Amino acid sequence: MARAVRNTPRELAHALWKGWRTRPSTPTFLRELTLLPRLMARRDHGGLLRRLERLARAGIPLTVFVTGSFARGMGDWLTECRDQGHEIGAHSDRHLALPWIDPAEARRQILRCRDEVGRVVERPIAGFRAPFLLWTEPLYAAVAEAGFAYSSSIYGRQAERHGPLTELPVVFEDYPHLLAGAGPADVARLLAQLPEAAVLCLHPYAFFSPGYFEALLEALRTAPPLRPLSRRLADPSAPAWSITVDLA
Ligand SMILES: [Zn+2]
């Protein structure tokens, strides 16, 4: 059943800040104005890949959403990520805030990323995630038309049907907690509060924050079963967590 997208004020403020900072008209130096770990993640793709491999080896398959522009520039990286066993999803073509651009252009952004990411990964792409988790209801039609099986583009606790699509909402995002200076114990405590069926949106640059990655691995050892998102479609409310990261 379709319903309006609802965000908490904190999530909305976060999404708006990210949307403003990365819109095309924002000067580059402002777009780059961000946390040091983010810069490290951007410069150290090899390091990020090694961390993703550690997660795969620990039995933690991720769903990695990438933009079309990332797929064009980072093809080898992406196929290696796929070969590690992670699911690859689409994250629009150029990471623009889709509700804020012309609807025809938003549709092109969705179709193009499907083609570009699918071409590199050499398999159909089942999942779509909106940039910044900024979303409006009419965009579901465009995502369904593009042939995706699911979307993970809003905040929420329950899976929803939107025509042929399943929406698997994000219940947890780590970035705001990092801003507040959370340490390893906080990571574990926050994860312990999550429901049994949950989609977690983790930020790859957070993996470079001191203590965070080890704390995450430790906390996930006692988590519900970990599944890539497409393996949750048969029963989205079954106890399982999906760990997702987005790359633009
Ligand atoms: Zn993103």
C-alpha cells in the first residue's frame, strides 16, 4: 500500500544538507568540504575494497549501490566487488536529488544507471536506491518501468508494495551518529536497538573512522541473518538484516 514518504526532522535535515552540498551548482570546494574519512574513502578505493572483502569473508554480504558515473570510471573495482560476493544495485546516474530535477531527466537518470551498472556487472540489476534517500511517490513508476524488482529509497520500518515493486526502507543510517562522535560501544548499542528485519545504510567512508570498522564487525557477529536485499524479497519481514553502502 502506497503512503507518503515520512522522514524524522534529523533525517530530513541530513538529506537536505547532503542534497545542497552536492547539487551541480555548488562550487567544487564546498562539495568537498566534509569529513576526513570521506576524503580517505574517495582517495583510497583499494582500502575500501579490502574492507569490503573482509566483510564478505566474515559472511557479511553487502548490497552496494553505485551510480552510473561510478560504474563508468571504476569498472574494475566494481567487478571485483561483485566477485567478492556482494550484490550490486543502482544509485541513479549522477547522484542528483531526483525530486528536485525535471521528471523526464529523473527518468533518464534511472534508466541510464540501470544500463551503465548492468553493462559493467554483466547481470541484470534488481535494486535501486535514490540519491540522498530523497524521494517522491511518482518516482516508483519510473523505477518499476525500468524493470527493477525493488527500491530501497525511503526511511521506514516496514516493507511496502508499490505496483510490481517492493520498497525495502532504510531503518538505520550511520552518518548522523558519526557526526556526534560515536565510539565502538555506541555502534554496538545502536545496532542492538534495531528491529529483527532491517535495512542498514552504512557509509563507506565511515569504515575509515578510528575503531568503527572493528566495532561494526564485532557487533554484526551477533546480528540476525545477513542477506543482500534481493534475497529478502520473498519474505521482507522475516528476521534478517541487509547491510547497504552507497557509492557515487
Ligand atoms: Zn548516495
